[in-house]
Amino acid sequence: MKKSLFVLLAILAVLSFPAFAQGGGESASPKIGFMGPMSGDYANYGVLSNNSAMLAVEQFNAKGGFGGKLPVVLVTEDSEGRVEKGLSSIEKLSSSDKIVGLIGPVLTGTSFAVGERVQNEGIVMISPSATHADITNIGDYVFRTVVSDGLQGEVAGHYFYDKLGYRTIGVLYAKNDYSQGLYEGMSAAFEAAGGKVTIAEAFNVGDKDFKTQLTRIRSANPQAIYIPNYTAEMAQILEQASQLGMKIPFLSCDGFSNPDIYKLAGEFTNGVIYVGPAKVKESPAFSTFVSQYTAKYGVGPDSFATNAYDGTNILLAAMDKVYKASGKFDRKAIRDAVAATKDYPGVSGIVNFAENGDLVAYQGLYKVNKTTPEYLGTFTVVDGKLVQID
Amino acid sequence: MLFTPVFSCYRTVQFSYEGESIVGIAEFFQHLMNGLTLGGIYALIALGYTMVYGILKFINFAHGDVLMVGAYVGLFLFDLFRGSSPLGLWTIIAFFIAMIISMAFSALLGMFIERVAYKPLRKATRLAPLLSAIGVSFILSNSAAWMFGTHSRKFNYPFDNTPLHLGDVVITPHQVLILVVSLAMMIILKLFIDRTRMGKAMRATSLDQGTAMLMGINVNRIISLTFAIGSALAAVGGILIALDFKVYATMGTMTGLKAFVAAVVGGIGNISGAMFGGILLGLLETFGVAIFGIPTGLKDTIAFGVLIIILLVKPEGLFGKVEKEKV
């Protein structure tokens, strides 16, 4: 771990050296920050996304930087995936490095804490991977290039009501942020549309026996059951429901897109409808990015790293726009330019930000035929209405 | 949400409380069935705890992990024997062969653990073998996680587990198997201890090791035998649970703890008490949540709440005898 960190710092040093050299006497070379776990259990997420930020910065500087003369400097801070470390890192980035924008943090927990700070300091932040629905509610300086968990619940609630025609739904969820967040999101949308969640049963993480909860749901007799959980629990639930002779259709979430479910639950998965990632046509821009990234770092990018690449480029484009207009790098102006991003052609697809800083994105709907998921279409929710994209 | 009113077409008769329906007949019997099978599993595992305690006055905290090893062995053997043959007589035979070999393996493992980790501490303070048992428990579960990974593995049913409908109450062949096997194991064990020479020797050892030895009983052999039987029962319990709850490295931890509570509730050291304690605990857990409105998130606390109450009110357990402190 120490060694890889050293190599990383070395790369950073080499990368920033020509920046200093070119910048020379001009102290105006703007800095942007990257924050993520570069060591510890989650290091892989941080390292892959930081690679993207470095790649984007390098490509930007190779094209001449701002106004053809001013390169950008990237400062990477290791959050170790811990909130306390994240807070001291943002302190350093903000007051000592005087960054004008931040890519990251990578993890949801750190993003909540750091988001509060950047909001107060007036530094725009773009997270590639913090999915919790409430992250962007921190304030108008917080953006993300990853789909919010909130959208999934919203699409689910509307789809169940509008397309599947259900009016009553039962829910069986786990007591963790993920499951509970999806349950609450789906319920809000489903009830706003006019449906009713007639029974919601909870269980603890690690439970294996759901017969009590299922028996109660069976008695409440809803038209369908929503089970927003991870594969191990969902397999168990589907099997025990069949043991209780339940014929009620099951609905699920992106946790179901992990193929492990078919190993654990076999044909009990037949007929399950779930909300998962939208199918994206692979663009030429995406394959160029993947090959450049892989050539440089020896490993391919994960989906968060892809998001980090788009986020960094969006930030640089916004800075460029502000610099051309004013000759300065004003933090507020940069935030406004990021918010004004329209139809940005990113490698992950066309990027737009919603009013609250969320990525405008889509969800896919799937129906399982025996043990094979079939694609039903791509959906999103605009102004409280379900919209089918294709 | 405490009591859920029920308005479905399922039932005609309902338990009422001041005019408000609480739970229907069908739902009540379904919960009863679920509680009985859950309790049957606890009872089966509690037998192992209670036997070891009865002889050695020592709680074998590695019991739940022996159960896990038994389940893994059963899983691998069953998959090996079964190959790709469809459900039928052969899969049932393969299942029972796998179970018997797994019982033998677990029995050897139990004897080995006793020899290596507990026997050298027999004359040490009472705390020492207890700590050693916790150590063995960690070693077993961590080794399993290291060797087999931390994901759950599916133990396929060797028979057609299509549920049977008794009116609106549904019961699976697997649930029947759990009840039958638990009951059979308890009766066999009871007959063995009450009617055979070996059993007599076990009872003698349990009463007083020193005197038993003077009477010509090989106490070491009896203790080994106790661990062998207890571990073999754990393997049966592990395999029966695995059919329903899958196989994973920490599967013995929570079930083991609850079975321990069941043994204490029934009166630790008492075979029928363990059976009764297990069934009672299963029913309490199911009905506590389903009828008495305890939030589902607190389901696991029921067992330990019962443990505390029993320890305060009747520490010798429901079926236990009050023992005088040996001087």
C-alpha cells in the first residue's frame, strides 16, 4: 500500500512539475482537488477514480491549458475513507492549496461531511460515486455524476403504479441505508401517484428466516411485494415465499442485477420485475477513454472512474468558460458554470444536472424469465411523471 | 404498526379483541407451524449443548461452529454423490449417506477438539476451558471463511419440496423432516442414556467423575463419546438448517447462541428440557413478532430477554433440578 501510494505521489509530482515550470512566475495557475480513499479497505475505488482525474488534467494541459498558456494543477488528498480524515483534507485543500473545485469525495459517508464544508467555503464539488439520495440536498455547490438512489425509488414507485397497474404493495426491507432508502423512495412515489403501501415489514441485516414477516404480508394480501435488498436475502425471501405457497408477484431493485441471485435462488426468480442500470449504447468516446486509461494505468476504469473522468472534464470546461469571460477563476462563477452545463457529451453518456445538482439519469426495467433477465425499457421521472426513453 | 388488521378473503373466523381483528385462524396456524419448525432446529442443536454440560459442567461454545463444519461436509458430499441426477430415490439416499459421513466426520472433529483444547484444561479454573472454547469457535469459523469464502452456498433439496396445503395453512416436506428428525434424535438419545450400559456410565460420570473412575469407568472414553454424539447431532442440525438457510462460515454463531439459550431455558443438562426449551423459544420468537407486536427488528432480542428472565427467576431452568454446590 505504501509503495503504491509512493508511486502515485511520484506520478503526481512528475505531472505537476511541468505545470510549475510552465507557470513560472505566474502564480495564477489554478488548482483543483481530488479526494478519495487512496489507502485502506476502499483504496481501489479512490485510486481508480483519481487515475481518471489525472488523465483528464493531463489531456487538458497537453492541449495548452487555459487560454493556451495556463495549466491546471491537480492536488490529490487521501481521505482513507474516514470522515475525520476527509475533514482535515478539505481544510488543507481549501485554505492552503486554495482549490477552485473538488472532484470527490468517493464514499457517501465522507461526502456528507465534506459537502457541508465545501458548501460553506463556496467551492464546487462533483462526486463520481456518492449515491445516497440526500447528498445533493446539502446545498447548491454539491453535484454528482452518478445516479442518485432517489431516482431508483422514484422510477420504481411510478412504474409499479402506472405500467404494472398495482394499487397496493407490501414491502419487506432490511434495516440498512440502502434497503431502507429504496423502500422510502419507492413508497413516497407510489403513494404520491395514488397507490398504497399496505404493509411494510423490516428485518435485521444477517437474518435468514423471513417466514414470520412473509406470513404477515400474505395475510395483508397486497397485489405485489417489493424487496429492495441484497442477493443473499432476496434469494432466501423468494424461496421461503414459495414454501408458504405465496403466488404474489415480487418486485426488486438494482441489487437484483448481480448474477449471483440466479445461483442462490434458481428458478424462484422467475417473474420478478426489477429496476436496474439503464442499458447504454457504448459510444466511441467511451472506448477511446477506456483504451487510453488502460494503456496508462494497466487496469481498466470502473463505473465510478468513468464518472470521475466526466466530472473532471466538466469542471475544467466550466473553469475555462469563466477564465475566458473574466480572466480569473472565481469560485462562485465556476459553480454557476458547472450548474449551467447543458448536454455535455461525456464518456458515460450525455450529462445534464438537475436543479438540485443530481445527474439527470435513467433507470432500466427488467423482467426475469426463469433465470434470464429481459429488458423492458429505459425510464426516468421528470416533474413527477414517468417518462420512457426507449 | 402493532396489530395489523386483516381484511382478506382467506379466513372466516378471526380472533377479536374489542371488536378489532388481530389475526386470522389460518394466519395463526401458519405462525404456529413456522414457530414449531424453527423451535425444532433450536432443540436439535440444544441437545448437544446440554449433553456436554451435563457431563462436564462446561458450555462448549464451539458447538455452533462444529455444526457449520458438518453442514459444509454434508454439502460437498451431497453434491459429489448426487452429480447431476434429477430428484428421486437416489438423491434421497445420497442425502442420507452424506449426512451419515458428515456425522462421523463431525464426531471425530468434536473428539479431536476435546482432546486438544479442553482435556488439558480439565483441572484448570472453570473459566479456562470456556475461553478455550471461544478460541476454537473463532478458529473454525475463520478457517472456513478462508477456505470456502464468505458467500452463502445453496444446499439443494434432495426431495421435491413443493409445499402441501392443509386448507390455508402451508407446510413443506422439509418442515416435516425437521420435526420428525428432531423428535427421533431426542427419543434415541434418551433411550441410549437411560437404557444402555454406556448411558449408565455417562450418567455416573456426570454425577461424580472421581467415583465413576473408581468404579472402573473409563471417564476419558465417556467424555470423548459425549463430544462425539453431541457433534454428530450438530452435523444433523447443520445440514437440516442448511437446506433452508444456506451454508456459510458464520451460520453456527447466532443459531448456536439461541440453541444455548434454549438449553438453559429447558434446564441445562436435561435432555427433554432442551427439546422443550427449543420449541418454546421458536414459538416465542414467532408469536412475539407476529401476535404480540414486538417489532421485527427486535426479534433476536426475544431469545436473550427470555434468557435473562429465566436466569433471574428460575436459574436451574424449567426442567432443571436445583443443584447443591459441591464442597
